[in-house]
Amino acid sequence: MSKESLDQFVKEEFLRPGTTQDKLKATESFDDFVNMMVSLGNPKYSFTAEEVKEFVQNEISRVNKAIQDEADQNKAKVEKQDLDAATKADLIAPIQAAADDYKTLGDDAVTTSWKKNRVVENAIVYLKGIANVRPIV
């Protein structure tokens, strides 16, 4: 029941620009973000901090996979070209580097670089479920 409640909160409150996002953007750490989500969601919505963490991590994993899949498709296109191995490697390296740069919301980034990586702004993009929109870096 609370997973559905969290989904409803994200759709009705979190993704709508305004007060909820402003409060969440002001948080200083991922733990503060999670606690604020739970606080803002109660009593109308019912979900736990663990469910918020799992939800965010699932969305991060989903979008990171989409970013990597796109990079893999682009690398495959390069591999199909009639080029020497060194040229292919030179073309593939920046494709993977760009994908890695976009994947800024992994566990380390969330816990150690909250403000630097603009995690809340990125989370909003991630939680909107728009895999083709790149996070803010």
C-alpha cells in the first residue's frame, strides 16, 4: 500500500514545481532529502524512509541503464563502420566518457556530493521518468 502511496506523492506533489520541490532542494544531504520526503508526505500519504531510498535508487538504476544502453548503441554503430581499430577506439572512448559523466547519481554521488551534483534537480529529472533528458551536471 505504501509503495502506491509514494508513487502518488511523487506524481501529485514532488513533480509539481513549487513549494515541495523548493523544500527538497534546500536539503543538505540525501538523508535530509529522504526525511523531508517522508515528512511532506505524511499524513496524507503513507510511506517510509526505506521506501523512498529504494524508490530513488530504482529510478537512478533505471535511467543509468537507459543512458548506458544509448551509449552501447552508439558504440555499436562505430564498430560497424569500416575504420581501423585505433580510430574506432578514439571514437568510442568519448561516447563512454559522456555516458559516465551523466551517471552522476550513483550511491557515492548521492552520499558524498549532494550539492555539487545538484542531486535534487537531477532526481526531479529522473523521477519524471524521462530517460532521454540528461541530468543537470
